[in-house]
Amino acid sequence: MREYSEQELVRREKLNKIKELGIDPFGHEFKRTGYALDIKNKYQDIEHDQFENINDEVTVAGRIMFIRKMGKASFFTIKDKTGSIQIYISINDIGEEAYNLFKSADIGDIVGVHGKVMKTKTGEVTIKCLEYTHLVKALKPLPEKFHGLTDIEERYRRRYVDLIMNDESRKVANLRSKIIRCIQNFMDNQGFIEVETPVLTTLLTGASARPFVTHHNTQNLDMYLRIALELPLKRLLVGGMEAVYEIGRVFRNEGMDPKHNPEFTLMEAYLAYSDLEGMMDLTENMFQTIAKNVTNKMVYNWYGNEINLEGPWKRISMVDSIKEITNIDFSKQMSLDEALKLAKEHDIEVQEHEQTVGHIINLFFEKYVEETLIQPTFLYGHPIEISPLTKKNPDDPRFVDRFELFIGGKEFANAYTELNDPIDQLERFEEQLREKDLGNDEANDIDMDFIEALEYGMPPAGGIGYGIDRLCMLFTESESIRDVILFPTMKPIDKDN
């Protein structure tokens, strides 16, 4: 049997009294003519005395966030999606019956108000209530006004309460929506077409990640939730859709921390007849467009760093970035034994499936360089061993035409000059299978249908993937991915403890 607090019991008693008045305690349609912020902005510059000649009336609705009852007249504040506005309510204006209904209201209730716009002597834009409508009875009290949800886990778990109490959370949620809409408009204006591709797949391809496994009952078939968007989009290039992108959820069965959530939003884009340089230009332009059109600034305070998005952004190869810090030149030809010796000298542990020079180069980068890339940096020239879907560099086939974008020491994007050689691609897939046999559970499967698609001919292309959640973290200056995902993955509450 569920137990209620004293406050909850009182609210249920009030609910019954509302029913006795013939009023539905959980409301119906309510037509409003304005929103709090718009009304305040429209009238904020009008002096108190001037309202004697203004008879503008508005109808608003929102959640009661504050009440100051004073006998036959009171003030209360309601909050709608734009913000809060003060209401003045008097028994002389709405009558005894409606005023008594108001007096039974609690913080958290949702109400409608029709009234005249005025301004108090202290200069606050206020609505003088002429009609009061009860809409929804809140049966649970909100957290204390000045404390809200202080438990971070509870904020994420009960996001609906967090959004009620925390204006910053609402701001971030609204900004995320605007950022994504800006990205879509930008990509559309660049001539890209937004598409949708399957979430369920039978092969593990497109990224190095552990999957979530599910089961299709009708076909008695185990399937994966997708870990990337890449291969279906590249099939569309084969089909003649020369500029495509998708913004969608992907799922990786990995750990959770302030930068990672098991399900997250990824955008991948592919442009026929482009290359790595084209993807760099597209990316820099897109980030700066978001900065100008959504947040109206170029400098962001993120993880204690001042991040400046003004261009041009730095472009540097992986081996040169390592050489800058360690003075080791991996651009020179090197045997595996020489690379292993360097790794041992620098306390870098090399796993069995990483026994290649390319993997060791990447381990050096991760240890010495990655966290130093604070300002926007395009890092290119990755070893072929860690880039199974990327075209080889024509000047040095040990490396591929790939870049990652780093900002604040964290990866924001991953881009390729796309591999369109079906023979080379099949060899890369086969090498991935060998890695899987050696214990790399993030290695790709062989997608023979994709190989067949490439055999029909895929145009030269540039492709890129962006972590949308991390991008939103930067533009909202949030330091946890859970702040920019409305419903992050949470560990279930143990009801027995």
C-alpha cells in the first residue's frame, strides 16, 4: 500500500473539494493569447502611471510557483514555457466563489488567468486577474523553491521536476533543439538531403564499439542496435544520392561517465566528389554558423578553458602532434619491435590485438597529445590499422585520409576521405575479423552486401560523423552529457534498500 506524506494527503482532500464544486481537477482545453516573457517585454518600458490609459487584456496559463496570500487580495506567480509573470488577484475583481477556489490552490497547481496588464509601483509587469480558471491539481509538492533538486542523480532521474524548478535546465533543453534545427538548416542549405536508415541490423559495422543485442521473434534472429550510421548512407551514394546526412540515435554497450551515454545522438554526412579537406571546411563553417545564429558568441567557457571558434582552425597530422611533445618521429619507417621498445620505454601497455606500429602510434597520441588539443584542431593522418573504412593516403599507405576534430581535449567529429575500393575494403574487413579472433570485441563484421554495393561503383566522397550531444555540451557550456540529454540512461533504483 502506497503511503502519502501529510502534504500529499492535504492536496488529495483539496482535490475532492474541487470535484464537489463540479470542476474537473485535471482540466480541459484552455485558450491563451499570450506568454509570460512576451508580455513582460512588451510592457516593461511603460511607466506605472501610463497604464491608466491602457486597457490591454491577455489570457495566460502556467504552473503556480509562488503565492503570497493577503486576505481579500493576493499575489502569485505562474511559469509557462517562456518564463514567469506575476498575477494580482482580488475578491473584488473575480468574486467570492472564484477567490475561494484560488485560496485552495497550492504551489505546483496549473491555472489559467484572464486579466488586464498593469505594473506595480515597484515596476513589475503584472496581470490583474479578472477570470481565474483551475486547470490541474498537483498532488505532489515541488521541492523547496531555493533548493530545488540538489541531488544530481535525482535531477537526471526526475527530469520533469528538474525542468520545473531549474531555469538553466530548461534553457539547455531549448538551446539543444535550436542547435539541431540550425544544423539541419545549414546542411539543407549546403545541398544535403536528410534521410533515415535502419536502427536494427544483423551486422556490427561502421565503428569500433560493443553493441546492444536484441532478438527478432518472428524471424528468430538475433540483431544489433546500430552503433553507427555509415554503411547505409554510403549505399545511398552508390544509388546516386550525392549529398546525404542523418541525425539519429545510436547505441554502444559501454560505460557511462560525464562524456558518454550508452545511447546518444550522432550525425553522419557524406558528400560525393569531396574529400578530407571538404569535410574540414564544412565542419568549421557549421560550428561557426551555430555560434553566430544560436548562441551569438564565438568564445565558450568549457571545462575551465576559453574555447575560441574563430577560424582558421589548426590542422596537424597525428605523427607531427606526437613529435611536438615527445620528439619521437613516427613518420619514419619503423619495425614493430622498434615501436614496442618505444612503448615500453614510455610505460605504454600494448594489448595482444594492438601488436602493430599503427596501434602503438595511436596509443602514444592518446597518452601524450589528446588532452592538450584545447582550441579547435583537425588532427589527420591516422594509422591504417585503426581506420578500416578509410581511403589510404596516396603518398604513404601506412596512413589514411582521416581526421578527428578535437576541442577542449575531447573528440567532436571523425571524418574520412571515404574508401570506395571494394577489393581494399574486403581486405580491411578480413583484417578486422582477425582482430576479433584475437579478442577485440569492437572489431567490425564483414558486410558483403556493402562490398557488392561498392562493386557497382561509389563516387569519391568525403564523410564525417559528429557527436551531437558533445557538440551541445560545448555550445551550452555544460560539463556533463547528462545535462544535454533530457532522459539519460540511469541505473534503476533498488526499491528494497
